[in-house]
Amino acid sequence: MSREYEKPTEVFKPHNSADVEPTENATTLSTSGRLISYNDQLKDSLENGYNFTKLLDQLITTTSTNELFEAAQALSTYQLDTAYLTFPQQYSQSDFYLIFINRLLALHDRERVILQSSDRYNELYHEFPGINSAGYFIFKLENTVQGGAYYTEKTTGEALFYLNFEKHVLRFNSRAVTQLLLVEYHEKISQDAIKGFENYLLDIGNFLKEDYGFDVDFTLLDPSNSAVYQLADPNLPNSIIDRLFVEAANGGRMLELGENSSPILKLDSGTVIELFEQHNYEDDIDLGWGIKVYDQQHKIGWFDVLLRYEFLRSWYLENLNTLEIQSDALYFN
């Protein structure tokens, strides 16, 4: 190789410390940043806990129905624990539904149910005077995208109604109401106590409708004369109507036939029951069978009739697969 292409020898000498600009240690920076981040997360977690206490104060002390609802709605989905701070003792989200019901009724001077605490199950529950010997009630969260919670009798698991704060929806479950109050409790609990519990359920629905504009379906509890109790089975065999004639006679009543041969039964205090077939004449569609209850005070619903008259209750329960009052299929199977 010619001389002009030879690479000259390079000699490396150690730098003088004065010639090198100092740099910060990367490890020191990382540790410092982590400490700052950790401290910020703790502050946020403590702030989250403090906000929770403000909402809880609002839930248990406010005299405003609007503030009550805002607090209950927020607490029912509130995540108190964080990755940096955990509270070992706290109420569950379902407990706030119970507290809300008590507070709502108290604001209307209609508080009937007692809020109790179970050390065994570490939960709050509702106890209703007169039926507390038979069972008690909790809310069970619906852990799907649907959200909301079901008001459930703990012993039997019967879900009496579904409540959703976000959707402003309240739906009663006619099957559970029938099974619990007219079957399970019928021989154990006095009729007056069951009637009192029914009024408690009606209060919940009425106050949610009046105060917050909830969409409420009372099903067989509805005492309005305009209520139509839709039978779940659209087909009503003649044999069941014939059986009603027999049961009515056994109960000292005479079943009459009204317009379009609809069975009509006259009861005490001007109460009238009509069983009728529904039809959409414009579209020529059969809409199945329904029941209507008429009374001058608009205070008697189908449930009241079943509770009071043994012969009608027997007829209804014996043919429940056909006569069951329809509930919202979106929330109850």
C-alpha cells in the first residue's frame, strides 16, 4: 500500500476532569420522578377518599330530594379504593341503594322499613316490621352493562323490583311479588302486615316517579283504574274461565258476562273485576287477555283483590302459568 493511504497512528490521552462537562445521574432522575409520582398518586387517592366522605355526608344529612339522588347515584358506582390506598372497612355499592330508599321515604315522612346491619354477612339490610320474622331485604347489583340493582328477599332470593338510577327506571316483578307475598308469606304473616309492605313498595314507586320522573311499572300492584294487567300467556283456555265461574260461586259471587262476553265479577264496596280479550282492530291483531280492576277510590289493584279474596287467589295460583301478570321481560325472565 502506498504511503499516502497509510492511516496515521492515533494516540489517546486521558481527559482532564476540567475538560468534561458534568451530567446528571440518570438513576437519580428516575428515582426522584418515581417519588414525585408516588406522592401525587397518594394525594389523588386521599382526595378521592375525601370526596367520598362529602358524598356520604350529603346522602345521610341532606333535606333536598335532588341532592339525595345525586349522592346516591354517585356512590352507587363510586370506586373508593385505588392502587395506592385501600380502605379495609367500607360499605358496598349495593348498600347505598338501601340508604337511599330509607332517606327518600324519611323525607316524605313515610319511612316504614328499618335499616339494619349484619355483622355475619358484613352488609346492610332492610327489615320490615311485621314480616321481619320471615325474611329481610338487600339489593343485589346487576353486574352487566345493564347496571342497576335488584331488591331481593335474602332467604328466598325473590327479586321484587329492579332499580336503575342512571336510566331512571323502576320495574316490579309480578312473579316474585306473587310468590313471596301470596305464597311464601301467606300462612306466616298477617294480611295487615302484607298490606303494609305493599304500601311501602307503592310509596317507593310513587316517590321515584313524582320526585325524579322515573318510568315505573307497578304490574299487579298498580291501583289505578286505568291499569291493564296483561296476562303473560296470550291464550286463555275456556276451561280456566269456566273454573272462575265455579270458584266465584264457591265464594258466594255470581260471575256475569259483559260486553263481548267478557267475564265480570262484582266484589265488595263497588269493586269490579273484568277479564277481557284485547284486539287491535286497526291492524287486526290479537293482543291477548288482560284484567282490569275498578273502584271509586282508585286504591285497589289486582294484588289487593288476590290478597283479600281467597277464592280468587286460589283460582289465580292454580292457573298461574296462564294467568300470571306480565312483567318487563328486559329485566325479568
